[in-house]
Amino acid sequence: MSVRRQAKMITPQLTTYDTNQMTNGHCYKSTLKKSPYICIKIKIMNKNSEVDTFLKQKEHPLSAQIQMIRDIILATDERIEETIKWSSPTFMYKGNIASFNFRAKKLVSLMFHNGASIKDKSGLLEGDGKLARVARFYGIDDIEKKKGDLQNIIRAWIKMQDE
């Protein structure tokens, strides 16, 4: 049995990232000893090929983690769009939601442009500026741990925009 197939059977509910492809999803390398690979079984339809090309050319040291966060955000709601703004992938729904900050090399930093207006009970959004907030992710396991909080923040933004 292949490692990827085994990971799918052991951890069907978890997500972690490696660049290995899997039918209707992705498998990613984990730091967990029990499950060296964790797979996410979703097909994301709202990906922008311009962003795919940008990320391939960027060759960021945390590209797998960036891709994982991207997949989580886009899978949260099919109405979310992405584009390149300010030399970074930017997520949008009736306005700009968030953009990656590529200057950070040891963590993934995601800036929420109007994060101060989002009700975040989890504490994922950090900062005390008038508008912006930042979510920081310190590796694959941290992304997995914060996945639900990130999705709740994205859903809160959508709800706020629809009201």
C-alpha cells in the first residue's frame, strides 16, 4: 500500500501539506509521527491560474504552508475569489479580505485588510491598528490547529458583507 493511500485511510479528516497530488485533493507531509502524510479531499473550483503561476515563480521557502492556507480559505466558500494585488495573492469577497505577506520566511503571515471589523473570538487575528489585523501560522501543525478559526473568520467576513 502506498504511503499516500495509507495516509488517506488513517487520517481522512485531517489536512497537512506536501506537494504530492491526490485525486480530488492534496496530500501534505506532516510532522506528526503517527501520520507522515495527511490528505485533504476537496476539489477547489475557485482557484485562479494567475495565482498558481505567481506562487510557482515566487519559490517561497514556505510554499507548501502558503498553499495549505490558500486551499483552506478557498474551500471555505465558493464565492471567495483570488487575484494578485500588491504583489501578493489576495482573497476577496465584496472587497479585499486578506493578502499574504511574503517578507516573513519563518512563518506564514496573512494580513486581513479590515480585520479590526471582524469579530474574532479565537484570538487568531493579532494587532491593534485601526483597520488591519494579522494571522500568523508557524508550520503545518499550527495551520491544522487554527484551520477552524481561520474558516470562522472568513465566514464572519462574508456574513458581514452580506448584511
